[in-house]
Amino acid sequence: MAHYTLIPHPEFPPLAVRAVTVELTDGGDRLDIFYRVEGAAEMVWPAPALPVRTDGLWKATCFELFLKPVDLTGYFEFNFSPSGQWAAYAFDGYRTGMRDLSQPRPPHIRRGGDRVEVDCALAGRRDAPMRVALTAVIEESGGRRSFWSLAHPPRAPDFHHDDCFVARLAAPGRP
């Protein structure tokens, strides 16, 4: 299990949220991800919904995972709403060639208090080491949004930017 602390984008600071931490457990063909928000009482949590694929989740509170095979330009994006809704996309390159990514099974998303737990299947997508971006969009009372990541590129928030992919996952079966 690896532990990470996300940082807010300096141009979009939070009001009451103090920290977003992530625990990531690599199961080879699946990832268990635990997002925890300190100051969650002031957040706007999306209402529970059917756990279906839904576009535009990043417009409200949403937790995200980006995976990029080392030495390749293509990557995957996963969006996990605390509502239970989700999205998964594949890209050929930086914000190009976007398409829905088929999933062997939908992610299982559970919210409990200040935590969001995700079980995300990766079957067939882990034959190489991966670069990882862990991110979150947090909406607080009054509609203010902050953008959290392990690292941010210069200027505007952009979770697709290569500067965000700072964590690593080894190839399956490798330490």
C-alpha cells in the first residue's frame, strides 16, 4: 500500500478543506483506492445515484485516477463520483483520441463519512510499469471548486498534463 498527499492548485485554493490523502493498493488486475478529505463537512457531496457510466463528473466533487504506461503517449482516465457514478476513458495522446474505455466490470465506489473507497478493475491494462496521476475536484459550499493533485503544471489546473503523472506502479509480478 502506498500513501499520497494531494496538494491544491495555488490559483484555486479550498475554503475549508484542509487535506486530501490517498491510499493506493496495487492488486495487479485491480486497484483499491481510498480517498480521504479533511474538512469534508463543508463539501458538497453529490447525491447517491445508480452506479452507471456518466460523463462530466468533474464538474462537481469527483475523485480521479490517470494511468499512463511508461514510455507511451496514450493513457487512461477514471472518474469516481461519491454518488456511485463513474467514467473511464482512453486517450491516444495528450487530450487526443478520447473514447470510452470498456471495463471488465464497473468500479465499485463507496462513500463513508470523509472517505471514498474505490475498487477499480484493470484487467488487460497492466502489462507494463505505469505512471500514475491521483487527482480530485472538490466542491465546497457556495460552488467553489478546488483542484487537487500530486503535482500541478504551470498555469491552469490540467490533470492530463504530463507533470501530474508522478506516482509509479510496477509491472504486475514485479516489486
